[in-house]
Amino acid sequence: MTQHERAAARQTVQATLQSLIPGAALAALQVEVTEKFTELGVDREHSWSGSAMDLGDRIVTALYGSGDQDEPEFFRSGATYTNQDGYKAPELVWHFRCASVTTTPTGDRIAFGFMQRGEGGRWTPTGLAERDWNSGWQPMLTEGGDAR
């Protein structure tokens, strides 16, 4: 599983968790999971608590493993990304549609494509660098859960 696919799966799991409590901000949700079982005739339990985002990461790891991702994280040609973090109003969210990825003459990766502010906003041509990727872009998903 590539890091891009892992990020898309993580976004799907986190959106599902957030939908369980309508109106809740995912980053603010705290969850507790308790497993109760009997081992050698003794009742036992194992608990974990943390943020819903951490639980989302644990679920993705449980489903897909934590194995090596076969490509470095960066924008991918043909994919659409968002900087929505659960706190931004829809009109403040940026979308980036990556048209191509290349390197600069100095060897730095750069993604060329189009940016849009808010749904229905005007698409503007732009280029995004490694530092932009590291600022929290996530793949957008279709209704079926696939990355756009």
C-alpha cells in the first residue's frame, strides 16, 4: 500500500468515525476502546484511549498493516487534494488538482496543477513544492472511498 493509498484509507476511516457523532470535530474527539475476554478461566480486559484520529490510524494499520510504502509521500498526477482539517469553514478550504509532477533544476520535486478556494471557486494554475505537501494536504475521496 502506497502512502497515498494509506492516506486515502485513513481519511475514509476518520470520516466514518466522525459521522458517528454528528457535528463533532474529529480532532477534538476522544475515544476509549475496551476488549473484554476470558483467558484460562480468568476474566480480563484490555483498554486503549486516545484521539479518534489515532484510532483511525490504528484501524488502517490493522486492516492494511504497517508495511513499507512503495513510494514517497508527495502529490500524484491526476489526484485531487484538500487542506481541510476538520476545523476550516468550507469557503476557506483549498483544493489542488495535480496535473503533473517533476523536479526543478536543483532536484526538488514540484507538482503543477490547479488550485480552487472553496467548492465552486475559480481554478487557478499553480505549482506546489515539498514544503507545501508537508503542510497537511490529504487526497480527496469519491463517494465510493477511492482517491479522486
